[in-house]
Amino acid sequence: MKRAYKILLLLSAVLILGLNACEKEIPPENEEPEVEDPDEISLFIYEGLKDVYLWYDMVDKLENGYFDTTKDFYTYLNNFGSNYEDLFEDLLYQRGTVDRWSWIVDDYEELENSFAGISKSMGYDFRLVQIYGSNDIFGYIRYVLPGSPAEGAGLKRGDLFLKVNGQQMTIDNYMDLLFNNDSYYLTLMSIVDNEFIVGEDTEVMNAVVLQENPVYYTDVLDIGGVQTGYLVYNAFTSNFDVELNQAFQDFKDQGVQRLILDLRYNGGGSIQTAIYLASMIYDTDNTKIFAKSEWNDKYTAYIKSTYGADYLNYYFTEVIEKYDEDTQTTLTYDISSLGISELYVITSKSTASASELVINGLEPYFDVKLIGKNTTGKYVGSVTVKDYYTRENLNPSHKWAMQPIVLKITNTLGNPVDLSAPGYVNGLQPDFEASEDYKNLLPFGDENEPLLKATIDYIIGAKSARAKPALVEGIDYRVVADSRDFKPLSKEMYLERDFWIKDKQQK
């Protein structure tokens, strides 16, 4: 689906006036002065959204004929100057309500690193919360990456912290302290009888470039005499598809018959990786539809006429395909499928996009059980749109790229049903509601860890009517942010391909 895209400057009338060199240029009576041509980045943004954006037909400025003249069109683009983010935002459909996910970057190389799970960080995932009645914030650590500065400083899952570089975190300063700072130390704390007890300072940590392996933790548990795989999977990062497949091969080797898939921190990622994971769990029959895509009317017609209607369907698959840069060949790996239909998924409000796709895509084939909290409700996907002159030639004069929403995902039954009332716009509801207790973040795999315990109790309770476990709620607070909120693609569902805009139309 790669389409050639070449910036075409729109035609405008050129007035040739016989003027003396010393005279000021004045347009003839009843004629308007020329308007300067927009720059190529502004045109790239406008043309790209007009072509591929899922909701282009809901944005009046993207309609053919909206601008009466070329001058009006140029004036609109030029009014934004070099504020390209503002132009992009102005062309989105109901930003913040319907479209909460499209975005733009000024450096596609940084974007591509994000696809690979590469970023500069201290190497720990955390959440920040604000105590009711106070501007003060504290954080709790959800997990730490092996070999990271955070691990070197002795941080671990469940640690609480109150200060950064000796300064109390507040609603006003946490961004500068944590997200605009490449070197800092934390002041740890504990909670005793609902009172904060200030603890020791950590060593100074310096941010480094890390690549996060999303296959964070695996184990096999004996639950009621059934070998049960437990997988903590934190992102759909395609660079680690082979490692994910190896985890499933290990499960097969140990006779796993059911799976607990922990997606509580998984904001999504690659659609292709979601297809692989679903195939690893359930089936590699490539005649069965896992999901269906729906694009805007222009791209739907283009895809059907060029590739056929079946190209809109995503099937379960037998193999993982990976392009090897060294050999410039595509390598294939047989998928290690458990072939199970007993799946329990640990969810939270952070569970989004490709995570929800796996759940929704498997639901027509068997009853997937959710334990935890409502998911995010992200049913749409994006692609990377770059500024190409031709199919092979990328514009070298800038590195801007867009990640607009271009498609909606349904399962084989067509759920979500339509754009106006998608099936899980408000998230997927759990079958068994349970909470993570920030005061009791035990290590992953500990059977007393609240969400894992709730899942085990649910599995056993389905057979023995065991009572719902009581979970400690702790101090009243509101969630302010977590570390993933400030990472590109951390809550995205995307196709991993560059897009060439297929059609140029004069405005």
C-alpha cells in the first residue's frame, strides 16, 4: 500500500507589472495582491490529512471546495507560519473527544526509535498521584528495567518516592523535575498508618538510551492441578516478536493448558504483533479472520480496487516474518501456538489499543475473561506518513512526520459496529473487578500480588464459588500521570509502514 507522494505547488496567477526599480509595487485597482506560496511542510500536513485521515470528511477545511480561491487556501496555511503542530491540530476531528490519538513529530528518526522500544530514560516505569486536598505528588514504581540506571540505583517495583533532587514534587513542578531532567536522585518514602515517612535518597541517576524488552516476566503456575502460563507483556514491540514466540515455546514445553496474560501496563503498539500474539495463544489457521480494518472511503475504494476486499482482513498466521538488514532477506519463524481457549487477561485503565485488539479479536472464538479494571477504549489505528517526493525518495529538507488515525479495527463479527458508536469506546469491562494496591506492589509472579491473586481466585472460584478477595484501596488520591504518558507510541495501535500519499488534488 505504498503510494507515491510528490509535493505539487498549486497554480496561482502571476502579475507582471512594468515598474521602475525605485517604485513601490502596487497592484492594479480591483486586483488583490499575490499571496506567498505556503512552505512544503504546511502543504505536506494538509495534503496528508486530506488523503489518509480516517475522519477527513468530518473536517470542513479538508473538503473539496471549502476554500473559494487559491489565495484563501494559501492564506489559511500561511497564517500558522512555522507552528506546524497548531496547523495539524486545527485539521483534526473533535480533538480530545473523538480523536484523542493523532499526533505529529518533527523528527521521524526519534519516532522510528520509539517503534523499536528505544528511548532515553532512567529505565523505570512509574505512576504519579496527587493526594486529595494537597498540591503534593508522590510516585510509585511499577517495574524497573534490567541493566538500567534505576536498577543500578537500587530501585525496585513497589518503591514510593516523594522528592526529586531534594525538591518535593507538586502539580506545578513534576514535569520539570522528572521529564525535563536527565540527571536526578529520588527521595524514597513509606506509608505507615496513612502517614508519609520520608526515607533515604537514592544515588544520582543519569538517563541513557535503552531498548525495552516488553516480554518482562514469564512463569508457569500450578492452579488447581492445571499448568497455567503467566506472562507480563508490556508493549506490542515488533523488534521482540521472536522473543515473545520463544516464551510461548517455553510454555508449550512445560505443558501449559491455560494462560494468564498480564496487560495491566500495556498501552498497545504494532497491529502485526497483535496478530502474532493471538496466533500464539489460540490458532495458526490462516483461513480464520482475526480482525477487520475499516479506512476512509477513499482508501477503502483504493484498497479494494488495487488489492481486493480481502486485503482489509487480518488473519491468524503460522509464521513470523522479519526483514534482516544484514542479509537483506525476510526470515521466517514458525509460531509456537498453545492452541488454548482458556485465557485470563489482567487489565487496567492503562490497557489500550493493540491489547484491546487481542481481547476483542479472540472473543468470537472463545470467552476471554478480564480481571482488573476497565480498559482505555482505543479502537482505531494509525500509520506513519512521511514527506516523499516519490516512492523511493524522501524529502531531505525536513524530518517532519505524522501519525494520524487512519483505520478502525473490528473483530470478525464487526464489533465495534460503527464509527459513531464503537463497541468499546468506553473500554472493555472486566468480568471480575480488582484493583492494584500501590502500597502492596509485590513482585510479579508472587501469588499474593493483588491482581494475580484476584485472577487465581477467580479461576478457582469459577469452580468452587470462592468469595471475591478484599483489596486494600489505600489513601484517597487521583492519578496525575504515568511515565508512559510522555513516550511516543506508548498508547498507540499502528501499522508499521511508511505511507506515501496516493492522490494529489488541486484545491
